[in-house]
Amino acid sequence: MVNPLEIKFESFKLTDEQFYQLCQDNRDLRFERNSNGDMVIMPPTGGETSNRNSEITYQLQAWNRQNKLGVTFDSSGGFTLPNGADRSPDASWILLEKWNNLTSQQRQKFLPLCPDFVIELRSPSDNLKSLQDKMKEYLENGTRLGWLINRKTQQVEIYRQRKEVEILDNPQTLSGEDILPNFVLDLELIW
């Protein structure tokens, strides 16, 4: 299994502006940074994963457009978490109030907050432990609900504040619970 390339700069750390510019100058690559400032270069996904991720984002956006409770983001959206990590979930959502509290300048760059809701879709090149650690990091930084969808095993790990991770085997739908009222993700086209 291919793991994302992690680059550690022992004596050199990129500033937030330098990291943002690096991402802008290399749009064909996906970069993240952990809370230690180590850069993670993630390979592009294959066609199947990209197609499934598009379906997830579409369903989340359609729900949000109807309910107008927040703002949705695809896998290109970057977030600077409170712990200093720069992350880009496969799909995410924030409350409209959080969006409205951001300045125009903040909206143009990586958002300085943690999403309320995140989805990570495991691709064949993803290391499961790394994704699980990322999901825990989201929770520690303020995410209220997260789904780690593992197509390989047809399992979903559900992450909630102050609760144990719940694992579902081959669910057909997922509920947004009280975080995303009335949102139901149909997994038929994801599996």
C-alpha cells in the first residue's frame, strides 16, 4: 500500500503564507501539514475514488442548498485547525454563522477553523491508521461529527464528540443526526 509522502523540515518551517503559496503554485498536488509543521504530500486519487467523492460532495451540497444551514466544501478546501495543522477533508461543512464571522480575506485562503462535519473517503492508497488519526485530530479541534468511509471493507467509522467510535458494517445510508438535520447520505453509489 502506498503511503502519502511525509516531509519533515527539522530546521525550516514554512510560514502559513509560504505554505499557502506552495499549494497555489502546485495545484496538481495535494498538500497537508500536521500540527508539527511536517508536510504531507498526498497522491491524486484514481477515477473510482474521485467519482465516489464527487457523489458524496454532491449529496452534501444538495442537502445544504435546500436547508441553508451552512457552507459545504469539497476535497480542495483547506482548513487551518486550532492546533496549527492544515487539513483538507474529502467533504466538509461548517455552520453558516461561522462562515459569516470570517472576513473576506479569511475566506480567500485556508479557513482558520475546524469544520463542524467532515467526511474522509478511504482510497486504495490511503493508510487506515493515518486516516483514523486524522479523524481524531478533527474531533480534538472541534469537529462535531465525522465519517470515515472505507469502501474496501464496506465499513463506516462514525466519530462524535465525547463518544467511542462507532463502526457500521455495510450501511446503506448514514444520518447527519442533529448536526446536519435531515441529511441522509445514500451509500448505494459510494460502495
